[in-house]
Amino acid sequence: MQTIKNSLKKVSSIEFMPLVIGYIILIIFFAIKSDHFFTVNNFLNIALYAANVGILSCTMTLIIVAGHIDLSIGSVIALGGVVLGTLLNKGMPIGVAILGAIAAGALTGLYNGILITRIKINAFITTLAGMEIFRGMSYLVTNGKAITLSNNVIKAIGRGYTLGIPNAVLIMLAVIIIFTLVSKYTVFGRRIFVIGGSSQVAYLSGINVETNLTVLFVLNGVMCGLASVIYCSQLGSAMPSNANGMEFDVISAVILGGASLSGGKGSIVGALFGALLLGTLSNGMVMLNIHTYWQQVISGVVLVLAVVLDVIKNRSAQRTLAA
């Protein structure tokens, strides 16, 4: 019982505060280096860039908290976009097309969840294989060609504004609020943290570990389906190559936000700051004309540093417990 209480306490932790401080320092640095950085329009661009990462980081945070990972999200976004474009081209109503994209994402999540929880295949292997399978399906459906999207409603979702704020950002904020409430104040959210702390303790406490994890992966697929609609709207087309490498940005944001790869610890709000930090870093490097190759190197170094800090914190916690 004490283990469960400790796991629940981690839900309200604010260990991502150093990230906030680092984010402020990063903003100050780019503001000094570029006269065009510290503007309202530029910050809206950063938020728009971070929208999909922020949406996906909500469920990815919970997946990592539960001690698992999903490497297939970029491919699922591509597949959802292909489903969206195909249904629209067949004359389906916009609502049906959007639901089709979300349903496609949910089915991929169910597939991953069943293999991980019922067949007992490692999440890394399952989703790595899924990354190839779903991407390949996207290419098969489109024959490798892009599907142009001209629907005005679709355009408004990813490129429109409401009260001066991008619709994609408003959607991201709504999703983050919902999953913050879910993670902190619902039985499901608390169970995920307990599972991440110790799946054996969770099982002995009467928690259906397999069902809860499967539901979590389905929710992750749903968020991928939603992200696919926004992504296609921003590009104006559905392509099988969409969101290639998106999983790297999302996982980086989650780890930067304080989630532990060993499970049991993470924060939705922290992941939001992680997404904004990555968006700010990318935006600032572009403004400073840093070469694309160096941008990739720097992004990778940031992720490594986040993992190293996570390892240091875990070892420090273990020493404290041992003492």
C-alpha cells in the first residue's frame, strides 16, 4: 500500500521546474542574438510548431510513465492522413473522414496494445515493427503519391485562427488540459502511475494491468489520428512520408519534461514545456542560420543530456532510499 501512495505522490511532482528555468534562459539567449525572435508572431509560430508534439506528448507521457514506449506514432500519423485524404476523395463528409483518421489511429493502438499486453511482445519491438508496417501500408494505399486536400474545413483546423490564436494551438491546449485532469484526478490516471511504479504491485492491488495498458495505447492511437488531421491541414496534403521522425521529437519532449524511462514518473505539463523548448530551439537555430546538419546534432545532444539527467536523478533517489 505504501508503494501505491508513493507512486501517487509522484503525479503531483514539479521536477520539471528546472526545464522552465532552462526554457527562459533559452528565450533570453535567442532574444539577444536575433532582433526578430522576441515577437508575438514568432511565439505563435513556435506554439504552432509544437502543437502536434504537444498533443502526442500527452499520451506518450503516460505510456512512458507506465514503463513502455511507442515508436510507431509518426507512421500512424501518416496512415491516418492517408485514410483522411482517401475518404475525402471518395466524396465522404468531412466529419466521416476525420472520424476515419481517428479510427485508423485507434486500431493501430489496439494492435500495439494487444501484442504488448496479451502476446507479451516487448513494446520497443512491437512499435518498431509497427513503425514499418503502418508506414508501408500508407505507401501501398497511395502508391507512394501525395493526396491533395482542398477542403476548407480541413484547412481551417491546422491553418486557421480563432481570436488571433492558431486553431491547432487551441486544440493542443484543450488536449493537454484534458489529459492533465485524467492523469491527476481519475482512477485510470492513478492506475497508470501505479503500474509504472510496479506492475506486480498494481496486479496484487487488483488493477487489471493488461486492460489499462491496452486502453492507453488505444488513446495514444486516437491522439495520432487527431494529429494526422492537423498535420495534413498544415501541409495541404496527405503523404505517406508525413511525420517521418515525429516519434523522436515527442519522446524528446516527454523526457525533457521530466518523465523517467524507468517508469512511474512524468508530467503532462512538463512535456508541454519540453515541446515548447524543442520548438523554440528549432526556431532560434533557423533564425541564427545554423546549418540543418548542426541542428540535428544539437537536438540529439539535448536528448542525450535529458536522459543523462534522468539517470543521475534515479541513481540519487536509489541512494537516498538505500540510506
